[in-house]
Amino acid sequence: MAISENRRSFMGFAFGAVAAVGGVFSLVAFKKTWDPLPSVKAAGFTTVDLSAMQTGELRTIEWRKKPIFILKKDESMPKDEKRDVIVDNVAYTLVIGLCTHLGCIPAYVQSEQMFKCACHGGEFNINGVNVFGPPPKPLEIPPFKIDGTKLVLGEEGPEYLKMKTEA
């Protein structure tokens, strides 16, 4: 009888060990399928060289299928210490170009120095702050990092983190 008990214990132990190893391999495989592909991670970052921009110029780029407005401010444009992105001692407005009301794309009206949403009459000032209409909050600022005269969208740099804590 003792031999039978030892054999039975060994078989139970062996089955448990095989099941545990199989479970670990399954978890590793699940994690690999949940991680984004390297091509998807690379698409999450966009680098923009700001050195070629003219004063007062608005540049629209695409980041993660969203329009991004980058406006190089001149001396006559009002500054906002909480929302301005300072690169090489020049202030920029950097916002995601989607209205915070229903996601429409506002147009920049240079003569009025405003972003206006034609769908529901929402207006944002030059800094992206909502000043009129139904939009409940200012235009969002995408995560960014400053690298010399370049802006890296999609990466949270110290300037962005500071902006997030102050807002």
C-alpha cells in the first residue's frame, strides 16, 4: 500500500508541476498579445521642427489621427503662462484641434485671433481657452516634450508635466 500512495503522490505532484508551467507560458503569451506592436508604438510619437515657423504662423499637423494646432505667437498676441509652450524663448500655442463640445475642428480666424467652431458657435481665444458658446472646457494640450527646437508629441516631458500640475 505504501508504494501505491507514493506513486499516487508523485503523479499528483507531476501533474501540478506541468499545469503550473503551462499556466506560466499561457500568461506570457497573453501578455505578448496585449502589448502594442512596435509599429504602433512608433506611430504614437511625432516630431515637429519649430525652427522654420514664421511669427504668427499656424501649422496644422496630424498626431494619432487628430489635428494638432501649433501657433507661433508674435509680440501682439496675449500670453498665457499656464498654457504657453516656450521653445527657444518663443511662445507657442499647442492644442489638439478638436472642439471640446462635440469634437468638431475649429477654424483659426487670424484677424480676430480666435479659433471658431462653425457647428455650434463655440469660440476659443488665441491660447485655446473657451470664451463663448457651448464648449465646456479649453482645447486640450497633447503630451509633448521639448528637444532643442523640436517638439516631440506623444511623450510627456517635464514642461508638459509642469503644465498638467498647474492646470
